[in-house]
Amino acid sequence: MALSQIYQMFNIIADAAKIVGTQNLDSQALYEAATSFALTIDGIQRHSFNETKRDSVDFYAMYEARAESEDIFRLNEEWFPTVRKP
């Protein structure tokens, strides 16, 4: 879960470099790659950006940490959409 943001960042940088080339990589290329980025997990678009949406999370899941097993477990299969005010 914590690596999701790093994975997104590296993919956006790689996408931008593929489009403009490593010698031409700049903030505009990163912006354009980010605004067209989407990450789909388990058939759900979990993360995306656009021109006005600056955080990536589209859906959340509920998890529970259990000390006895020292692990994190998903509580159910339901995805909860991020609610944003217009």
C-alpha cells in the first residue's frame, strides 16, 4: 500500500521520458504525463490525475491491522469512492 505513490511517480516519469525523450524531460512533460495517468487494480481505476484533481486516489478499501498475526487484512471486497466537492 505504501509503495503505491512511489510506483505512480516512477511510472509518470517513465511515461514522460518515453514521450519527450530523456534529454527533453521537464516539468511540462511530467505534468502532461501525470494528467493522463491512471492506475487500474483488480479492474478498478484506483488512481488517476487530471487538470484539476491533484491527488490520485479514486477508491479506497478498508483494512484491519492484527497484532497477533503481524499483518494487515482487507475487511471486505467493497471499494469506496473518494468523495470530492465540486
